[in-house]
Amino acid sequence: MAKAIFWNEHQTQQSSFQISSLTWLGLGISNLRLKDPIAEECLCQASIHEPFNGEVWGYQALNCLQQKRGQQAKQCLQRMEQTEVNDLDLLIELAEEMNKCQDFESCRQILMRVYNSKVKIPNMGQLLKNLGSVHAELGRKEEAKQYYEESLQYLESGNEKAKVIQEMKLL
């Protein structure tokens, strides 16, 4: 549905030569979610129209990560870091992808960006647990323990709390 709406907007604007960055970004995101290869072209067009939009660079990085193109993802992340990105869901999704690629330092940097944001984070317990995990992977045991302990204040599930306590014992 989203793809059809954005594609219609693209076709409408194409006739008047006014395709906006947001239209390209929306089309890129919807195609990315559908795992359609056209997503890359749309995101590239969005970056051409608005080269300082951090969300565009973030979604381009996400696309590259999902296609196992780590070096290109790093370049996109560098461009994103030069901007302000307020889409915490995008940042968290990027961190998850970096974690899957075992790029724990980049994952840590992105999670810290979310943690240090001035926005209220709905799932603070999970964020803190992820920070504990990535710090443990990096061999930063004291920091890992600190984030794990803090996560216990926010996690509601007894099962999740038990997992965190078990992780702390392994440190």
C-alpha cells in the first residue's frame, strides 16, 4: 500500500518535474521494507535532492547492511553522523544490523547516541540490556555490568530480568 501511494506521488510529481527528497525517501523506505532492489535507487535519489538529510543516509546504510555491503554502510553511517537524526527507531534498527554483522563498536556508538538523546525512550530496559551486551562483546565488563544493572530497573518481564542476571554472572 505504501509503495503504491509513494509511486503514485512519484508519477504525479514526475510530470511537473518536482520530485521531493521526502517522496524519494518514502518510496525508498517502503521498497526497503519489501526487500525490493529499487530501494537503493530511490534512496540515492533522495540523497541527491537533500544531501544533508541524516535519515536518508541512515536508510542507505541499513540497505547496505542488509545486502552485506559493510564498507558502503560505513560510508553512509559517516555521512549520517554529520547530521542530526531524530528517528530513534531507525538508529535502533541500524544498531541491530551492526550487531548482526558483529561490528560491536559501531553498534555501541549508535546505541549510545540513542541513550544520550533527549527523547524519552519507550523501551529503555531493552536499550540498556543491549548496551550491556555490546559492552560485554567488546570486553568492557565494568560498563557492561553497569548497563545490565540499570536495565533491571526498567525491564518488566521476570524472564528478561533472569536473562540479564545470568549475563551478569558470566562477566
